[in-house]
Amino acid sequence: MTYVTIKHCSIVSKKTMNKIKKRKQRKEQFKRYCAKHMDVVREGERRRQQERRMIVLKHYSGETPRCQCCGETIYEFLTIDHIEGGGTKHRNTGGAHDIVKWLIKNNFPEGFRVLCFNCNCSRRGGECPHKRLQGAPFG
Ligand SMILES: [Zn+2]
Ligand SMILES: [Zn+2]
């Protein structure tokens, strides 16, 4: 009797082990699927964000978005600048961490322009160094 029970138990446990293993495998598969799926979702969101950004850049700059100070056209360098320098003021209007979305939602308000990262950053403390060089021959 004892023997049978043990045997029986061991069979059941083996089956159960298999079940647990399979369940684990399925869980892993699901995890992998989710991770892959999330990548696709993130990739799509990233592309949509880029498209939105392009729409805004084109609106404020033209068919080929460029820096209004130095003429830089490399997409990755371009930023949207508040002409009044009212970055903080703008931020206070809420939800402004994503200026691209904000501009679209507010129907492209005036007072913004496209600047490259260099020009945008360097004019934080005043004017862009390009301005100082204006009049000097290029090259
Ligand atoms: Zn520039
Ligand atoms: Zn500049």
C-alpha cells in the first residue's frame, strides 16, 4: 500500500512537474511576446512622434526645416524655440514637456521658430554667437 502510494505520488508529481514546466514555458513565451510587442508599440510611437515633430518643424520653417540663425538642416539638431524666450512661461501653461504635441493641440500658435541645438542653447544667456559674427565674411 505504501509502495503504491509512493509510486502513484511520484507519477502524479512527474505529471505535475511537466505541467508546471509547460506553464513556465508558456509564461516565458508570453513574456517574450510582450517584450517584442512592446518594442513594436514603442517603435510606432517613436515614429509618430517624429512625424508630428516634422509637421511642426515644417510649419515654422518651411518644406526643408532649417535653423533660422545658421541654416542648419540636420533634423536631429533642430529644436523648436520660443521667440520671446518664454520657455518658463510656456511651461507654466501646463503639459508643455512635449512642445510638439502642445503646438499641434493649440493650432500652431505664433511666437515660435526653428533653431538648431547650438543656436538655441548658446542664446540662453543672450544672443547666439552667430549674431556677433554677423557681417563677418563666411568661411
Ligand atoms: Zn543654428
Ligand atoms: Zn546661431
